[in-house]
Amino acid sequence: MDIFPRSLRENLRRAVRSGDLKREDNLEAVGEQLSDIFQCDSLDLVELVMAIEEQKVKSPTTVGDLMDLIERDGPDETAAPVGKE
């Protein structure tokens, strides 16, 4: 099961490229921005983190952690990761 739809991946990449988010940003501190970027509410974000925790060993704490998990998950592994800025 791919818990990271392609649109979610693209929206997060775009936000980092544009400077709206930085890889070192704490996820808790940018929760409202992530809700806007992912077009979801805070409950959806909690469910996303819970899904990550079920499938991964480490829970993401920064935007960069989340991006790394998204880039490695699912069938879209050939996508180029967004570099640190």
C-alpha cells in the first residue's frame, strides 16, 4: 500500500523548493502549513503520522525526515529527492 500519494509528494517537494518550508523545520511547528500544502485537516495529519509509525521504525520529526520517508516509500522511488537548501 502506498501511503504517500503522488500529489502529496509533489506538494511537499514544491513547498520546499519554493522556500515555504525548510527541511529542518519541525513538523509540529509547521502543522498548519502542512495542512494547507496537503489540503487536509489536522486529524488527517495525525493519521498520516500514525500510518508512518506503523510502517517505519522511526517517526519523522522534521520536514526533511518526512521527505526522506516519502521519497523511499511506494512505487515512485525513481523520483529525484529534493536536495537540502
